[in-house]
Amino acid sequence: MSRLRTTAAAAALLLALPLSFAAAAPALAAPAASAGATVTVTATATAADTAPTAVHVELPRPTGPYTVGREDLHLVDQGRPDPWVPSAGPRQLMVSMYYPAHAGTGSPAPYMTAAAARLLLDGKVPGNSIPTESVTDTRTWSRTDARPQGGHYPLVVLSPGFSMPRASLTSLAEDLTSRGYVVALVDHTYENTGTTFPDGQTLPCVMCGKLRTPEAWKALNESRAKDVSFVLDQLTSRPHPAWRYARMIDRHRIGMAGHSAGGASTVPALLTDDRIQAGADLDGTMDYLVPESGIGGKPYLMMGHPLPDGAEDDSWTKSWPRLDGWKQWLTIDGTNHGSFTDYPLFSEALGIPQDPGTTVSGRRAIDLTRQYVGAFFDLQLKGIEQPLLDGPTAANPEVRFHS
């Protein structure tokens, strides 16, 4: 089974779990939390044994020296109708901008809006009774209205998996920022469970269940590449960029990474936008294959979970020899499709088992994802040597390198 075709398991890591939560939750004890990933389970009702509980998750602390600031942008592409709902008018996107900030400034940033969290839960859990606060009260490490640091920083654009809101990559975004990056985390409208806009409207996933052919998935990848190029236009235009702190961005050092469909979208983005210099695919099937002519010598990281019986994703085996620059292919044993997102932390908090064969904890999976994605961009955008990427290490026995 290919990575992208595991959408039901992937998008549901947080959401399929509550299917049995209403019956199981009252018996749950608070699970032991690993360092940096505090989880508590607090009862919210006393009358019925089947009453739901509120789950409060704390994301792992970022590993870099910088405090993380965050500001949400509403961007409108007047030159492009929405590809999925043309009657909606021009393409609109919500983007969370993460930036190195001064410590002690700003206020805690929310994980996601209540309206988006309700759509996330209600859309996946028939008769949902899981408290919305189980999502909205998630502890992040970013700060709204935080005072930005001086200087210029490489920019990394992040694209989430299909049906997943941008919040699912919060841990990765915060960690990259703490290491000295500006990060643009994009919600692709109508492609996730819910995107909330400044006017209070929350748009649903129009495309969910409609992508049934490789050609349809390829079109989605191409559309996301256009979204990313538009975001870059807005962030790097002179003299009037769309973001008030755009001066922090080093326009000559830009990379892109994504999970699932977001990772697959890095291929057309690298091919069509010369500004993007490096790409990383986190467990995304490439319906838009790397062409035989390569991707212009741009460096590329492939990082995924093991498939059953030692199989490999066919799109990865086809694309791998065509990559014509620095490249690395990593398999993280003991993970599943959603391990490269925040969602396993919620799975563990709810006490619901993950996919069979999953032995790596959510905290550990996030740690490994941060390590290797951070090392990749440190090498490719900052020119800092990264021995971590040279081969297997005893510190990370889960990581297998392909040749």
C-alpha cells in the first residue's frame, strides 16, 4: 500500500481514535509523559461512566535557541480562481508565519480555532462528543505579537497532508523556527477538514473523497505548487510584501517540506519555482513523479515509514534514480504514516492503539523528524556540515539509510 493511499489511517490518527473513545475514555489513566511532551487527561463529567473527558496535550519543546513568534496571514490571489470551488472567487489561503522572536514578548499562540477543531472532530467521529478543548487547548511554544529578532533568516514553506489542517505540522514549524528559520505553514483551502478566515468563516474539505485517480492526485500536487509560489510572491515582493516582518526573510535561501500530499507537492514546486532551492518529502507518494531530466540538481530528502513485507512505494523507487542533486532516502522503522505529524501525541493521550507495527512513540517520531529535516535544511540552506546525514548512527537505530 502506498503512502498517500493510506489517507484513512493517516488523517485519522487523531480522528479515528475517538471512534472508541466515548466508551473507553472513562477507564483511562493519565499516561506517562515523555520529556518535553506532557500529556494530562482530566475528567469533565461525573454523572455518567460514558461521559467524555478533556485531553490536554503539550507539544515537545523546540530544540533551538530562539523564541518562536507566530502571525497568521490571509492571502488572496486575485489572478487565480479557486481551483476546487470556482464560484468562491479568487484563491484564498491562510498561512501561519513563524519567526525568531525575543524572549518574554507576546502571548501564547493557539493550536487552532475552535471552529476548525469542531470540523476536525465532527467530520471524522459520528456523533462526536469529544470536547473541542481536547484540540484547542493544546500547548504550543509559539507566541503571538512577539517582537521579532533582527537579521535575515532562510525561509522554509511547509505543506500539510491531504485532509490535515496546517496545525498538524506545528511541532516541526516551531522547531525549525527555534533553529533560526522563518517558516510559512500553509493551509490549502478546501483540502483539509477546516480553514478559518479572519471574518470568522470556516471552509470545509470540499475535495475529501473526490480524488480517485493518480491524475487527480497529480493535479492536487500541481495546485499546491501554485499555492506555494503565490505565497512566495507575497512574502518576497518589493516594496510592499504581504507580511510586515518580511524583511527577516533571506530571499536567496528558500526551501520547502511537506507531509503526505504536501511532501509530494515539493516535486512540482521545485520544478516550477526557481526560488525554492531544496525539498523534503515526508511520507508522500509522488503522483507527480520526478521527471527523467531530474529537478535541476536541487537537493532532496525522502523520509518515510516502512511498508508491509519490505515493500517500497513505487513512486519513490521510480523517482529516486532520477534525482540529480544531493539526495537521501530514510526509512524510520516503527513509524506509521502519521508519525511525522503532531497527531500521535493525541493518539497516546486518548490511550488508543496506533497502526499495527507502530513501536516508536509520538514524542520520539517528532524528535527524529525534527532532527533530520532540521539537519537537511541546515546543510542545504545554511551550508553547515551535518554528519547526521552521512549514515546510520547508534543514537538513532530506527533510521535506515537507502543507497
